[in-house]
Amino acid sequence: MRDRATRFFDDFEIGERFVSRGVTVSESQILDFALTYDPQPFHIDKQAAEDGPFAGLSASGFQTLALAFRAFYDANIINGCSLGSPGLDELRWTKPVRPGDTLHVEAEVKQKRASQSKPDRGVLHMAYETKNQDGEVVMTFTAIHIFKRRSE
């Protein structure tokens, strides 16, 4: 198998799975992100969070998504072939992410289709689960990836 950084659309197989390393989320990261992008009380105020819907301070779902993408990118699976993405399907935040949680990403190739109109690329649908240190799923989504094809 080629180095993951040089993988192309052609190198991915349906059912293939990938796992990222963990990333630990600190309280200060949660507060900094929320104050800038998602200043709801349960993300920025510890007392309000205790009395809120999640019974404690929790990370923004958008922060969880950004952390998951970075962890997966750091796994060096898509780095050499990605041409971007037209979007995500079925994004769900299933459990609060707390200060001190360590998250990792597990992804599986679900669909694979070579582009008919642009033969230099293909489209993969990958199902993602982000899990905490206890193996609990905190977020799921399906990403639609556009990847370069190998020219041979």
C-alpha cells in the first residue's frame, strides 16, 4: 500500500476503516471557541451550564466538528488527494463534549463513484463517528469527499 499521504481515489476501498489519534479538549478551548463563535450560556458560563440542558459546560457542536476534522486530517489519510467537499449529510451531535474529554475519529468508506464528467476525480461517501475516551459516540456525520484520481 502507498503512503497514506499519496493515496488517491483509486486507493480507497468500500468498507475500509480509519482511526485518528485522540485530541483532548480543555475548558479554556471550549470557552475561547464559544465566546467567538457560539456564545450560548451552556458553552460560556459554568453556572448557567450547570442549570442548563446538558447539566454542565459543554463544547459547541461546531467546535466538535472542527476538532474531528483536524484529528482526521492529522491522520494523513486525505491530505495528498483531497479536492474539497460539497458538504456533509446527517450531522448529529449525540452526546455533550466536556472539558477534559479526549476525542478520536473513526471513518468508514461507504460509497465510491468515479466522476463521469471529470475523469480526473472521484467521489467517496465516508461515515464518521467521533468518540470520547469512554468509547461513547458524541457526533456522527457522512462526508462527501472529492478526491484526485491517479493518472497512469
